[in-house]
Amino acid sequence: MKRTRRAFPWCLIALTALVPRSFAQGSSAPQTDPIAALVNQLDLDRYKATIKGLTQFGDRRQGTERNRKALDWIEARLKSYGCTNTERLQFEFTEPVKRAPPAAPPPARAGGPAGAGGSTLFGQRGATGVNIDASAQPDEHLRALNAEPTPQGTSLREDVYCTKVGTSHPEEMYIVGAHMDGIGWGEAADDDGSGTALVMELARVFSLPGVETERSIRFILFNNEETGLHGSSAYVARRKDLQGIESPKGSGRYPEPKWLGMIQHDMMLFDHGMPVARLGADGKPLLDPKGQPVYAPPREQRAEADINVEYQSAAQHADGAARLAWAFRAANDKYAVRYPAAVGFHMTNTDSTPFTDWVPAISVRENERGMQIGAGWNPHWHQPTDLYSAYSDKDFLLGLDAARTTLAAIAQLTGAKFKN
Ligand SMILES: [Zn+2]
């Protein structure tokens, strides 16, 4: 037996010599997972630097010069990543917005008041609202940067996008979006610098040399989300009937590939949990001017923070959207590093909403929009405190894991390969 064993390696070497070279390499060094190789192109410093870059334009309120400068900056960055076929979609917008009278609130449920999107506001709630007071921004530099108001009347606004063209199915695409405008007299770092930076980072990775996808991907930054989804609504109205049309005929070019799915990213950083009663230095609950206890979320990212992938159960393509959401959860299980994903069915108030009649559409966020953000789980939402400096690495890592999740899911859905 000993003798036979000793002889065995020699025998193996002799056999290996007979095996064709390519096969021998394949069997001795298994191919690395191309999805993992792509996900590994993301890193925390780059993600943070892109959010920081966006904050140089203050709150990027729609219709202002700081908003237009941010669009130019985003477009230049997309081109520098190699996503060079950038385009803009122009639409007219009129201020003030004519809003429909608010519908009567639905009756409360056992768990609490009804929230947006069909949700229920369980548990303790914190303050929500939009800051419209420039003097609420204590930073003089930022107050000056955000000073220009939205123009009244009708003028043009722009969305910006670039497209990774699929090799075998250029006529079909997934749309990966975020909104680049903000409000509140801060830096709109989380809402929605965090989603905009995520989309930009994905455009960078998918544009790296050696990356190929079978299907197309459009990376889009919508404007005028905060006025009521006007940038995404304009996109749907103007582009939906162009889907899958080759133009010019015979060119192999599809200005608007057929929509396979739409994924919107909006507020990616902050999941500190349910608001709790704030205590004063004396250990007693802090009271507001009306004598009511003040509830606010904890100051640190909670260890069990998660990424919330939502679809809308009342949407026309709800079944397809649910399948898309679960594909994101599976991608998160496999490729996220620190924070898991949860799936919910009350997607609402985001740029994926105008797409729901046409295509499976989901949103990816730090919290559920209805039940959690709607109950004051993010104290910086639309406030002067939505600043880059308000977030820690534990917060930024939630956004980075959301980026890993979307990148991995979209890479799988579009048949991505990475020849590095
Ligand atoms: Zn937002």
C-alpha cells in the first residue's frame, strides 16, 4: 500500500501533462465569481467621497443654480467613469405646484394611525416635516449657498442619465435611479446624496474596462422629486412609448430599451430605530413647549439596521415587483457584508411610483417609507441637519451594503461578466 501511495502523485503529474492546457487551468484554479469580483470594486471611501462631492452644492433645490451645477458635476463624473453616452431629459415645471386637496386620512388601525402607501404607524413616533426657514441653518456658509429660492412661474428642469448597452440584448434594460434634488436648507446628504452616489458608483463599476452585460442598464438621476416626483413622471410620460424601438432602423441602437424593471434609491444611510423619549441632563424626559415628551431616534446606527426593499402590493405589476424585491433580498444575503435586507409591500412616495403601471418597480431605502420614515425615524429628513457630518461610518456602511445589494442583483439580472 505504501509503495502504491508514493507512486500516485507521479501518476497524477503524468496524467495532468496529457490534459489540454486550458482544461488543466480551469480545474486547478476554479473561476472566481464574476458578481463578487464586481461587488469588490465598491469601497467605503469612494462612496463617501461621492456623497461629499454632492454636498458642495448645498441642498440642490430644484430650479436653482446650485441644482444645475450639481447636474453638470454628476454628468462630468459619469463621463469620467466611462459612462460617456450621457443624455438629459428636459421638462417644464411650474411653481407654485398645484396640489390636489389632501384626501381624508384613512381610519386608524389597531396598531396606530394609517401611514403612507398602506402602512400602519406602529409604536412611538418622532417629529416629521420640511424645514422652509433659512435661518434654521446655523452654518453661515451653507445659509448663503442655499439662499437662492426656487424661481416662480414656468421654466425648464433636467434629469440626467447614461446607459450601459447590453451586448446580446441592447433592446432591453433595467433602470437604476435616485433623485439628485433636495430640500431643507442642509446638504441633502442622505436625502438623496446617498442614493445619487450609489447610482453613480454603480455606473462607475459597470463602466470599468472588461465589464460586459447581456442586457442594458440605465443609470438615472431624477430632478424635482421633492416637488412631487415631477422628474420621474416626465420621464415615464415622454419615454414609455419609445420602448424597444430601434432607431435608426437597422442600426442596432435602441434609444429607449424595453423596461424590464425599475429600482429607485432614496435615503440610504440612517436606521437608528424607533424614536425613544429623550432624557434631559437630570435624567427626566425632555418636554416640548406644549409639555409633551420629546421622542427622537437613538443617536447611533442600531446593530440590527437593515436595507428596506419595497414594492407596492396595489400596483399593476405587483407580482413581478415582488419577485424583483426577493431577488434583491437574495443578492443581499450572498453579497452584503454587514447589513441584511428586508422586503416590504408598501412602496410609496418615491420616483419608482410613476413606473408602477408599466413595469415591475421597487424602492431601496434605509427604512420603510410609510411605517418608519413616516413615523419620524430619521430626524434629519428635510432638515438643515441633513449634513455629511451628521453621519458616521456605521451609517455610510448601510448605504454601501445597499450598493452591493443592487450591484449584485442587477449584475445577475443583466448577465454581467468581468474579464479583469
Ligand atoms: Zn428623497
